[in-house]
Amino acid sequence: MTRGEKHINKIILYVTLAIIMLIFIMPIYWVFVTSLKIPKEYFSSPPVYLPSEITFSSYIKLFQGSQTLHHLLNSLIVALITTAASVGIGSLGAYSLARFKIGGKYLAFAILGIYMFPPVTFILPFFILAQKLHLYDTRLILAIVYTGFFLSFVVWIMRGFFYEIPKELDEAAMIDGCSRIGAFLKVILPLAKPGLVATSLICFMFSWNEFLFALILTSTNAKTLPVELGGFITDKALLWGQMCAGGSFAIIPILVLILFLQKYLVRGLTFGAIK
Amino acid sequence: MNLTPVKEKIISKQKRYIHILFIAPTLIAIFLIIIYPLFYSFLLTFHKFTIGMDSPRYIGLRNYVSLFSDTRLLHSLYLGIVFTCIALVLEFLIGLGSALLVDKMIRGRSIIISILIIPMGVMPVVVGLVWRMLYHPNYGVVNHVLTTLGFEGPQWLASTRWALPALILSDIWQWTPLIFLVILAGLQSLPKEPFEAAKIDGASSWQMFHQICFPLLRPMILVVLLLRAMDLIKEFDKVYTLTGGGPGSATEIMSYYVYRVGFKYFKIGYGATCSFLVLFLIAVLSFILIKILPSEVEL
């Protein structure tokens, strides 16, 4: 290949990648930019890519006279409780699977299998059982449901991380006088920090973004942000600006977390696929 | 240290106690939150339970028999399979192509990865909502781009022919990055020697890819494709916000149909039965995954 050909190949490569990047950024850019547009620019032909003026009125209208702040808080509280519970309980369980090999291969696979269950199979029993337990429309029931599902994911990922930490370290700690739990908390967990960060981030994200169970199990008190946004389609199909403002709040927290922690995230996501 | 037999017995009993203590919370939680409701739902499939009834009424296997004559269910099954297969193939091809391109790069790789991770973290509800704007036949960005390139943009969400492709594209937008990341990670972890040896032997790029690259990457590609396939079958959020299952039932893929049966038509017993059909499909895919997992990947 001549130098010239190599040069052209490189240009084609970069142009193709630039177009791909543009496609992947465009919808996100659209949410943000529309949330700042004046109403007549939401829909026009040709579409408005760069607004002629910026306004925060969509954001103001979104929070005025509606429960949006309350729903945001619900999402946040549920996500935090879920993440803490899933990662806490799941790490303990993962340690047990990795070190003591309880249940052998079968228990580990059974737990992983739960992660794959379709949520729809659970919406009817959850709805009925939540009513019976008087937990319908509470943040608690959402946190419980989410934890149940995310546990299997946490166990699966953390088990892999614990496998990589040599058993000798546990034993050294215990010889030095630690109990098993002490060794786990003081020695092993700090070493598994990348795994903990990745799984916490993913649990938070799954909880923040979750829609179906929140739709089924909440109505006014515990409604979360995704359910509110989903409601924009049926009740208020014309309030695109507010919808995008709400959408920004849906995206930004996760975006910030991903950008700051992406090293851990990539490791966590690809971990299950390669050794 | 010499322990008496009694002391040894006590210590090993304590050991086992601790071992179980670590996993007990997980098992209890899974039993209460997953196993019990699943069993409850399974019992529901043998009952009729709709509005106006105080409690479920036992009807044996009637719900299961109804599955076969439910054309709308079969339609949703068909749509689900079409949706899954097309999305999967396209996500794989685009992800593979992008990974091969980026693998060759030295600078700028981490920026590209940072950008590509983002769609996966966007709330699926928002994905549906924003694509709803982008798909507007007259004012949407998609048709604007198409007309600029010289094509005529279809009606997208208003068209029974184009609604499902619209849904598929929105999923491709969101999840191709996952395939991309996994394949890229795999490519970067491949050993250099086979490729250098092949180059010396005069192999072409295609041969190197086909005979060395692909076989080595196969395990992780299979895993991620199977996981993606299961997620595609379960898809709900984007259907709800992008198309609402429509127009008509043109995008009523399985999970959405179950939701409709249970929460719009309030046929709880029958809805549970349909949901177990979805579970069955997922179980089949999981079974395949578990079969190939131990042999292909070291755990």
C-alpha cells in the first residue's frame, strides 16, 4: 500500500467514525437543546439544530405546580436504598460462592439465571402481593423488588472479582487475628473496589432508569421519574419542552456518573464475557 | 497446633455456620422476592381472575389452551422474533465493524469509548420519547436527513409498515455500543503472535480475520449476543413511549402484549399464562447460554 493510499484510508476511517459519533450523540443533544428552546422551535421544518434563543421556561414550568421534584426524590431514594442493599447483600453472597463454593456450579448459575427472568412474568404477582402487604405505592416495595432482581447481577459480577483475589490473603488476615467477617471487610473488600464501584454504578443506573415495575407498583406517592416521563405521552402529549427538561434530569445524573467512573464500568461490563 | 478432636469439630461447625451466614441474606431475599411470586403467578395461570371477581376461580388448563387460539399473542410472538433477530444482526454487524475500525486507532480511542457508552445509560423511556420527536414525518430530524440525502422519508410511527423498523433503529442506537465494547475489549486482548506469523506467511486481512480473529472472539461474541437476545425479547419501555404498541398492534411485542392483557384488559389469570410463555422463551435461550458458557469461557 502506498503512502497516499494509507493516508486516504485513515481519512475515511476518521470520517466514518465521526459520522457514527454524531449519530450516537444526536438524540441526547436533541433532548438537551429542545429543553432550552422556545416553544415554536420544538417542531419546525427544517428542524432547529441551534436555537435562536435559549430559555429556561420549560424547566420552570416542569417544576411548578407538578410533583416533579417529589418524583425525582423518589427515584433518588429508591436508587440509593436499592444500590446499598443489592451491593451489600450481594457481595456477601458472592464471597460465599467464591470462597466456600456453596452449592457448587449449580447455585451460581441458578442465581445468574434469575437476572435473566423477564420482568413481565412478575408484574401480575407483584401487583397483587403489594396490595395484600399494603405496600402498594410505597418506595419500600420498589426498593425490595429491585434488590431482588439486582442481587443476582451483583453476585455474578462480584464472584468473578473475588475469584481473582488470592485465598491466601484471607487466610493471612485470619491468622493475624481477624474473624472471617473482619477479613472480608478489612482486606478483601478494599481490594475488590473496582468491582464494587462498577456494580454500584450499574445498580444505581438500573434502578434510576427502571420503568415497568415502577409503573405497576406506584401511583402518586412513590411515583418515580421514568413513570412521570412515561405519563407525558398519554396526558400531555404536547408539552415537548417540559418533557425534554424532565428527560435531561433523567440523563444527566447517569451521564455524570458514567463519565467519572467509566474505567470501572467498562471493566465491569466486559468482565462477564472475557476472563 | 494440636487440637483435640472435640475442638476441631467445634471449629469446623463454626466454619460452616459462617459460610451459610454469608449467603443466607441473598438466598432469603431471592426466595421471598423472586421464587415465591413466581410460584404465585404460576398458580394464577390455572385460574380465571378478572374485574368483578372477588377471588380467582380455578379453571384447570383452560388458559393454556387459549394460548393456541390467541392470534394476537401469536402475532406478538412473531413480532418479537422479527424484532429480536433483525436488531441482533444489525447490532452485531455495526458493533463488529466499529470495533474493528477503532481497534486500529491509537489516539482518540478513549474519547470514542466514553461517547459510545452514553446511549446505554440513557433511560429507555427517554429514548422512546426523543426518538418520537426525531421520527416526526414532517418536522423530525430523521426525515430531514433523509430528504437532504435525496430520499423520501416514510411516515414512521404512523405507518404500520415502518413503526417496527423505527423501534428496531431506536434499540440499535441504544445497544450497539455494548457489542462494540465487548468486541473491542476482546480484540485488544488478543495475542499478537498468531497475526504476525500469519502476516509472514502472506495471509490477507480477510483470512487473518476469518481464521484467527473470529474463532478466538467467538465465545464472548456468543455470550453477548445471547444476553442481548434475551433483553430484546423482554423489551417494554421503548415500546410504551415510542409507539404504545401501535399503530394498532404493529409493534405489540410480547412483553407489551402481556402488560395489555393484564393491566388494560384485566385478565390476570390469562395474562400470567402469557407471561409464562415469555419466561419459557427466555429459559430456552438461557439454557443455550449455560450450555456454551462453561465450555467456552473459563470461570
